[in-house]
Amino acid sequence: QVQLAESGGGLVQAGGSLRLSCTASGSIRRFNSMGWYRQAPGKQRELVALITSGDRITYADSVKGRFTISRAYRQNTVDLQMNSLESEDTAVYYCNANIGVGSIDYWGQGTQVTVSS
């Protein structure tokens, strides 16, 4: 069983920055991928950014050029640097890890990001 703990959410003004961090309970070297998803009120959960074990990175079109995902094997963390935040970025952000041959998904508890305009 893998546990994911997110931190770094909060309230920020439009144009500001936040950095989210997700720490896994074990080594992330065996993970197929790690990523960040978000869910705004009344909307479906959507992919924000993903990094695979092969270092392939995917971003949602809406965050390209503003958000950066990074991974640190030694700390077992994956971070999301969010710059030039917009009110549309307001959501609960969830850390995800996909693990094993069965591609099992694990989720963190979520962290709220609120961008005021």
C-alpha cells in the first residue's frame, strides 16, 4: 500500500505562485508515473501534469508555460510549481501515483488551491 501526502496549497492572488509537493511513503523509482490532477466544483477531475518513469512529461494545455512538474527520487517527492495563477486554476489538487504491472492508481487526500481575482 502506498500513501501520498500533499502539501503547499492555499490562497493566492491572480498572477501569483504556489508550489505543491507530494511525498510518497516508499521509493518512487518503481512507479510507472506520478502526476497532479485537479477537480473544480461541479467539474470532473482532470490531468494537470504527469511525469513517467521514462521522464516523459505531459501538461494540460491550460497550464503549459505556467506550471512545471519535477521529481526527486532521493526525497520520494513530486512537485508542481505553479506560476501566473489564474482564477480558473482554483480547484482541489490531487497527487497520483500509478504503480505496477496492473497499473494501480493511488491518490493523495487533496489540497485546496484558491486563486482570487
